[in-house]
Amino acid sequence: MVNLLKAGYQGVPGSYSEQALSEYFNEATETYHFSDFEDVLINIENRKIDYGILPIENSSTGGISETYNLLRKYNNCHIVGERCLKIEHHLLGVRGAALDNMTHVYSHPQGYEQSTIFFKNHPNILFLPYKNTAESAKYIRDLNDKTIGAIASRKAAKIYDLDILAENINFNCKNITRFAIIGKQAEISEICNKISIVITVSHTPGSLYKAMSYFEKSHLNLTKIESRPLINEPWHYFFYIDFEGNLNDPIVQATLENVKNVSSYFRILGNYPSHNLLIKEE
């Protein structure tokens, strides 16, 4: 009997996370879905699943705070890959619903934020936050109220037998979400070309500049830097940094050692193949 790879995501069938997971892993993967982002990492730590997938960044609304916070909290989990997925939001309603009669809409806050221009033009529709776009679709299906809609995918509309009342309501036509593939063990090979780290530096003039200067001196290309506040320490921040490189490269090793020496907190989140590299290979 073949042991299938086990991978998990947050949400229900029809979610963007499920779509990203299915595109990253092959059809022989056994998939699991969980209620919360944290449940994905808990099940990785407990080895109930081999990998999890979480959204980490959107091209319209930026980094997803909960994912960053969880990656720092669960320090036995590592980013081992990424998948970028074009997101197309649609306004869904139960059969027979009409846009003019819509009074409320459910969605994950990210889905709503990425569609704010549409809803500014429909101020009569009030937003109600929910766990996940696909779960919002499932929820309004169960409510069966023609005045209540959901922001979700075309696949969710099909799965939950809903009408699409307005297509492509996200304001950015190049609306892309980057998903992190997370595993229990670091997986470093010669094809890994992207590194994610998190640091804090002292609250003194030039401390962040000094840490960043080592990347410039080593000619290592930064692809992202995101700040997140330290709880209970006002105006102090974690800095999440992505850059191009491989941890087996002596230049990368020396650079990270220098950054570590000037940081009050330092952790490597993962070294993995970038989405663009995997697409080329596919």
C-alpha cells in the first residue's frame, strides 16, 4: 500500500488555499482542511500532516499578519516552498438573488479589502467578516437568504451551487497571493534560491541600516522586507526579510552571520525554490 503525502490548508473546499495546494502538490496527495491557520501548524508539529500551506502575502494588500506571527511562534516549522496564485474575487449569492437587493456580504477581511472600490460603488452592502472566502460561500448557501452574499472564487460558486452576481470585483487585475509551503524539517538543496529570515535590531540610530548593509555589500538581492510590531514593546519591530540565495553558499553564510551578530533576535524561516523557478521547470 502506498503512503500518500499528507498536506493541509485552512478553510473548506473551494478556497484559494486549496487551489494553491493542489497546484503545488501532485494528485496523489491526501488533503486535510482545518478551521484556523494555527491548526495547520499544530498538525505539522504533531506530524499528522507532512506539509501545510498558508497565505503569506497579497500583491494588493501586503503581508498577512497572522501567518507571519505563526511562523515566528512555531519555530520547529520551516518554509520549504511557495506558490503564487492569481486571485479573482466574485460576488456570490444564492439562486435567484440580485445585486440590487443585496444588503450584507460575508468574506475574509482580505477578500473585502481587495474589493473595496466595488463596494464603495455599492454603499448599501454592509461587510461582515468571516473565516474564509470559501467558508463564506458555504455559509450563505446554508442561510439561503437572497439579501446576503459572499466574496469568493468561481470554484466556490460551483461547489456550493451559488450564482455569480458580479465578476472580478477585486480592484487590481493582477491580484496575486503568495502562499508559503510549510514543513516540519528544513529542506535545502542546490535548487533552493530564496531565503526568508526574521530579525529584530536594537532601537538605536542606524541599527537596521547596518543589518541591511551586509546584503548590499554581498550583492544579495532583497525581494521583500516587512515589519511587524513586537507585542508589549511599543515602537519595536520584527523585520521579515526575503532575499535571493542558497544557504550552502559561503557568501550567504558570511552575510547571515554578520546580520545575526548585529541582531537582538535572528531566525532563518526557510530556504526554498521560488515560485518563478518552479514554473520554469514545469
